[in-house]
Amino acid sequence: MSTWVAPVSRDRWADLAPALQSLGWNYGPGWEPSFLRAYGAEPNQPKRLFYGALWDGVGEELGRFPTPSPATADPGASPG
């Protein structure tokens, strides 16, 4: 029997940043301080912006995970 283990981020801001984005989208502004207090986290704007940008798919602009443009992508290529 194999055991599946969920991957765990070493930096919790990788999880907190998209959670804060979702919180704002779903409930509007003003909830972030309460959310961060509940998680015992201090605000960290640089990490929030960095991980939020990765979540939004701008990794190429941050020098991470370059993605081919649709015009040059090979539709028959396997992912990976």
C-alpha cells in the first residue's frame, strides 16, 4: 500500500498570498488583517506581491518558469 503525502510549501506566503487574493475577490476589502491574525501571520507585502504574481501567472516577468507564447507553442508537445 502506498501513502500519498501532500506537498507542503516551505514558505507559507505561497499559500497565504493567493488566499488573500481570493478573500478580496469573494468578500471585498478589509478582511486581510483579521485573516492574517487568525493565522498568526504578520503582513509581508513583498512576499504577498511576489507569490500573488506567481499565482497570477506572471512567473516569466519575475524570471521564473518561462512560458512559450501561444504563437510559438507546439500544440503537439507533451507537457513537462
